[in-house]
Amino acid sequence: MSGYTAAVAYGVAAASAVYGAYTTVQSGKQQQLNASAQAEQADADAKTEKSAAMVQAERIRKLARIQASEANAALAASGVEVGEGTALNINREIYQNAEEDAALTVFGGANKAQRLNTDASNYRLAGSQARSNANGQAGATLLASAAQGYSGWKGSAGANGSAARQGGAA
């Protein structure tokens, strides 16, 4: 192989290695961006879950107040003293049941939010690992290409390390 042809071949091989490394790095960046987007969505979903649980808990409490008012009105209409005895026990039970339901709703929302936050953290970690792996692969591609180019160059050199002259004489 002539010196010019060998130089072109090595140049093309080097350009190919650089391009391969570049596309690998870009792929890693894109994977990290995708994972970050998933993490942001999981974070947003976690906030939504917590907020929805709080709204639902407040709705439960409001319904309890309405139910207690209706019970008081019904008892008062039948002549029962509303602020004591059975009427008081009925109201207490309504409020206790409602508060238990509200607390369970808030707890369930917090649990789901925590799972979503964990998902977000895992997405970020996966993105970081994908980018790190891509960078490592790109480096390995460049090193392998350099080693292959060096081996090819060394193999085409004569015994004394100089390139063979045209016609085979060293």
C-alpha cells in the first residue's frame, strides 16, 4: 500500500472512530435527557397526588360537617336536645369516621407520592448511568481505533521501523 493510500485509510479510520464516539456520546446525552423528562413528570405526578389527597380529605371533612348538620336538624325536629347525650355521640362518631377517612386519604396520597418520587430518583440515576456508559464506550472506541491504527502502521513499517520503499526495498 502506498504511503498516500495508507494515510488516507488511517485518516478515514480515525474519522470513523471519532464519528462513532461522537454518536455514542450524543446517544448517552439523549438517554439522559429522556430520563430527566421522565423524572420531572414523576415529580409533577407526586405533587399532584399529594394535592389531590389533601383536596379529597377536605371534601370528606366538609361532607362530615354537612352530615352532622343534617343529623342535628333531624334530631332537633324530633325534640331531642342537640348539644348533649345521643346527639352529641352521633356528631362525635360522624366527625371521627370522617377524620379517619380523611387521614387515610392523605396517607394514601403521601405513599403514592413517595413511590413517584422514588421513580423520579431512579430515572435520574438511569439517565446518569446511560450517559456515563456512553462516554466510556466512546473512549473505548477511540482507544481501540488508535491501537488498531498503530498496529497497522507498525505492521506496514520495515524491520528498522521505516516505511518500505516502492519496489519492496527498505
